[in-house]
Amino acid sequence: MTTALCPGSFDPPTNGHVDVIRRTAALFDTVLVSVVENPSKSPMFTTSERIDLFRASLSGVENVSYDVFEGLLVDHAIDRGVDVIVKGLRTAGDFEYELQMAQMNAGVRQVETLFIPTSPQWSFLSSTLVREVARLGGSVEELVPAPVAAALKEKLA
């Protein structure tokens, strides 16, 4: 049985995140979506809210579970018995950054990383962009799952 870890801040989850997680769930027995708790940031949504948004957005995907972590990703992966870390890539810049992290994780703790390219229709999308558009009153319904769009509307009301 193989377990893949999809980590991120996911503030908020986007259609790109959901796409990568669904595709990962089709490849592995179990997928653990881990939301990073970063005490140096002020997120729009709490970690528990982000997990709830994923649960609502990925209902019907049975092999996905969720948790929160703080600290080094590679330590979290080892603690959870993960076989591989899965990262979605949007751009060449993402690849350069993530490749360095993957090589460090493989060298230091022997944890492998698999890259999944984001589907082309979501390659421009980021949580930062979604938050900015939503804060400025723009429509985000095409960028995020319906539960996230509703939560953003409520949060910014």
C-alpha cells in the first residue's frame, strides 16, 4: 500500500490544488493532504477551515485524508510513513525551487518527491491571486471549488 503526501499552505484551496490531489488519488492507494501551520504568517483561513474546505471540495474521493503540520516537511513525511511527497508544478520557477527541495529531502532523509504538472487551465492560478481578486471584489467562482467561493464571500463580507 503506497501513501502519497500532498503538502501546502492552501490558503485557500484552489481548483489547481484539487486537480493535483484528485490526480494523485488516482495513482496512489492513500493520499495525505497536509496543511502547513506557519506561525510567521497571518492566513485568511485557519488550518481547520482549510481542511474543511478540502473535505467539502473533494467529497467522493475516498482515499484522501487530512492533517496539519509544522516544521520540516521531510520530518512530517517520515513521521506519517509516507512513501512519496507529491508536488504540483505550474511554472519553470516552481520546478527550480521544488527540485532543490526534493534533492535535499532525498539526500538528507531518503524521501522521494514526485512532480505532477498542473493542468494547463490552472497553470496561472495561485492562492495569493485568488485572495487578491476576492479582496478586490472580483469573481473567483471559476478559480476555486464552490465551497471555497462561498467561504471567501462569507469571510470578506
